[in-house]
Amino acid sequence: MRHAKRVDEMRVGSKVKVPNKEYSSYKVYPGVIIGFEEFDKLPTIVVAYLDCCWSSADIKFVHYNAESKDVEICAAVTDEVELNRKDAMASFDREIVKKEQELTDLNEKRNYFDRKFGIYWKPISMPEKEVV
């Protein structure tokens, strides 16, 4: 862009950019305004943003108000912060498969425990002594 563009109005669903400090620099994430909390003393804008990297996709939240420190948002007037829906969905799908496998493993361990350790809680019967 050759000229600055100022956006004074944002609403639920507006695309925004969220800078987040990582080590000594900032990384900019794509986000969406998901709500306005109309508190009398401290109105707050609620933003959901996507932290998508090579191994995972994570939805995070920012609550922006007059007392926010190290938090900033601005309108996304261009798509310079790339958000690839296909990559994000693939990352969520990989995470779902991983968690489903963890659930399967835990169910198998539980069933094994129930089969093999069930005897642990059964009463021990002592053989009766024969009276001669």
C-alpha cells in the first residue's frame, strides 16, 4: 500500500492482526473479533487468533482494553498475514487423530488392568485345616 488507511469502526467478525512478542521480536497473527464485553468501567474487545505453525494450530484469545499491557490489535485491511485454511484444518485433523489414538490406548490399558488386576480385590480364601 502506498497510502495509510485508517479503520475507525470494528465489529464482531472484523479481521484483525495481533502482534505477540516472541523472545526479542514480534510475530503477527491473524485474528477475528468475537465479542465486545460492555463493562461500565473497562469495556473490552475479545479477539480469537490462530497460532498456526508447522506442527500444530492453536486458537488463542486476547482481551483488549484501556488497561491492556503488551497487547495490541489493528484492523487487517490486507491479507498480508497469510492464513491458509487448508493447512490449519489439516493441523486440527492431525491433532484429532493423535487424541483419538491416545483415547484408544487408554481404553486398552483400562481393559487390560480390569482383566489382569481384577483378582487383586477378590477375597483370599484360605484352605480349611482338616481335623483328625
